[in-house]
Amino acid sequence: MTFEEVAIQKPSETAQGSSKALEELLVSAKSNECLTIGVYESAKVMNVDPDSVSFCVLAMDEEFECDIALQIHFTLIQAFCFDNDISIVRVSDVQRLGEIVGAKDQTEDCHCLLIT
């Protein structure tokens, strides 16, 4: 694909491609045991060995926007990621993220994922 073809590609096609790539990466990371699920578990990993983290996925649904504790955790995780040059990917569907990583019963833990 040339640069011109990429430049005229529709934003929805680009978003779908990015979504598919992230889904494949998460499935692969889970099967290779390179995935940390949960805010607290992620904070522990980043505290012990931040250099092992490739990137962080943060998920927020509208129903959790008023959860002050979760917002504080997100702010701290984002600051830690920024200080340690860890890229952050923001997504909006916690339930779908839980389905992808196989944590359907524990979607409340899927607000933060680390790829190591």
C-alpha cells in the first residue's frame, strides 16, 4: 500500500484495522503469557519492572466515568507510563476487552491491561 492510498483511506477503515490489530495482539499476548490484567496487578508489574512493559491499554466505559477511585488510578498509571516512556492505548469498551482476553466474568478487572 502506497502513502497516497493510505492518505485517502477512510477513517473508519483505519479504525477497524487498528481495532483488529489490537485484538490480535491481545490474543497473542494472552496465549504467550505476556498479558497483565487489572489495575492493581498492572501497577505492581510497573513498580517492579517498568522496562518489561511494551504498552498499556486503558479502557473506560460511560458507566465508570463517575468512579473517582478508578479515575485516580488511571491518572497515576498514565503519569507512570509517561515517566517510563510506556505507550498508552485508550479504548472505550471494557466488556469487549474482557471478551477478547478471556475475562468475561471479570470485566471490572479489564480497565487496565499491560503487554510485557
